[in-house]
Amino acid sequence: MNEDFGNDKKSAYKAKLDAQKIAFGPIMFQAAKALRDFGILEYLLETHDKGSDTDTIAKDLDIPVYGVKVLLEAGLSLKMVRLKEGKYLLTKTGFFIERDELTRVNMDFTQNVNYLGMFHLEDAIKKGKPEGLKEFGDWGTIYEALAELPEQARKSWFAFDHFYSDYAFPEVMPHLFADKPQKILDIGGNTGKFSIFCAHYDKNIHLTILDLPGQIKEARENIRREDLEDRVSTHALNLLDNTIPFPKGYDAIWMSQFLDCFSQEEISSLLKRAYDALDENGLLYILETYWDKQQHEASTYSLHATSLYFTAMANGNSQMYHSNDMVKLVEKADLYLDKVVENIGVSHTLFKCMKKK
């Protein structure tokens, strides 16, 4: 994708319609979620092409007829359902809301992690801090809060985070292990999913997870559960403390969905410390989702929305980056791109970096 994005060729009528969709977006989101959570979409899915009327749906699902009526009428404008001869039928959009795992993960993440916090988006932009996070408590970033978030919010956060990485990990293994690393430093390894996956993929590999104390505690439990304590170790560290160097002695450093959690200034510092930790032939792997590298409009839309989560909820200063931003930061750290692999998993790009000679 080049620097140009989008066009303004739609008619004034269509543009005004789209403007109303934005104006009422938060309200209609709740209607879509209610149609899903009340089981109305599933009910219509099971009726196939026959459809059903509001009275029957209300009786079978034990929901007031009034509620079914207003939700389904909203569903018409959302194009989640259609009306034919007095009966409602599910549309393709309604099917995706009900059955598509990606859509479910994104909706739950929006509702349980972001919805109330987004009321503070403007303050977050002005102050450069995640002002929406105060809906959950008094933390500087969401990463410090993860271990203590309400259970539903925590569950939705990890489901969102893991959904994208889980699809990418199997595809990235051949690229990572083509260079036959023996020891990998997994920076920002979170709960240990990647390191555990690697340990099962290659029985000879040794890994160290580097992350905040809260995440390390859970990673240790997951490592113990998988009986991998002899090959996967942990190292608790405040990643934003520039005075603490990264540990050395690793063939490769791995950063997956990690750098997007930081500002460009912070990324520069992290990459500099990674540079210092690498030996002359060491490799740095960066796996990220860049909005300009997406094959589908839905992916780009999702990433732009996710950037606002970083603004209001996560840390107030990071985003899902344009790939050019990351390339510049890599080069600024005296590294160069040895290899770029696009279209990994749902939406990822892999950068293989080395020290400049």
C-alpha cells in the first residue's frame, strides 16, 4: 500500500448516511451486542430460510416482545437481519456477528475493555496518558493492571491479544528456526504463549521470557503446567527503565505484538537496548500488525480502532504503526532489515533485523 489511502467518490446521500452511522454508532453497537447475547441471532440462524416473527421469538426466548421488536428493527438498519412477509431472517452480516470468532473477540474487547474508557479519549489525547483506564483503577498503563482487572475485562483482553498471535505463531516458526537459534530472548513475552509454543516446536531450544513482574508470575505458572521449567526461564524487568540492560548471550531476540505498546521514543530505547544485547551476528525478530500492510479493509479498520485503545486505555502514547514508522526506528537503532515476510496469520508482518556492519 502506498501513502495514498481511501477516496472521496461516494455520493452526498451515501456520505450523509455514513455520518449518521457514526453519530449513532455507540447505541447501535449495544443493539448488535444485545441481539447476539440474547440469543436472537442464533435463533434466526436455526430457522434457516423460514425466519420468525417477533411474538414467536419473544415467547421462545422468554424476552419481552417490546425488546425483541426494538432490537430487530435496529438490526434492520444494521443490516444484520432482513424482513420478509412479517418474518425476520438473518443476513450474512448477522451471521458474522453470531458465529465469526474474530468479530466476537473484537466486540467483547470493545465492550468489556474499552467502552466506558473511550469516554475519556479526548482527555487522553490532550494529556498523553490513558485517561480511560481510571474506569478500572489507578494505574499508569494497562499492562500494570492486567493481573488485577475485573475478570471479564481481563478475559476479553487476553482473548483479543492471543487471537491474532495464535494464528501467526505456527506460520512464523519456519522463518524463525531457519537460522537454527539455540537460545531466544522473548521480550514482552507476557503469559508465555510464544515461548511455550517454541519449546514444543523444537525440543532443543532454550528460551527466556522478559517482562513485567505481574506477567512473569503468570508465565511461570503456565511454564510449570507445561512441564517446561528446564527449557523456559523468566526474567522480571521494568521494560521502560532505560538504565537496566537486556540480558546477553542469546542467538535471537523476539518481539511479538510488543513494540506497538510503546511510543516511538520508547521504541527507540528498546531497540537500542536490543542492539546492545545482540552479538555481532545476533538476530532480532519483530512481529507486528502494520495498518498499511493489510490485504483487507476490515483489517485496516480494526487496526485503526485498536490504535485508539492504546490512546485511551493502554498507555496514551502508542498505536498500530505504519510500517514505514517501524523501518525508520529500526534503522535509527543501527539495525537493518535482512528479511521481511508479509501476510503471516491474520494480519502480521515479520521483520528480521541484524546489526549494520
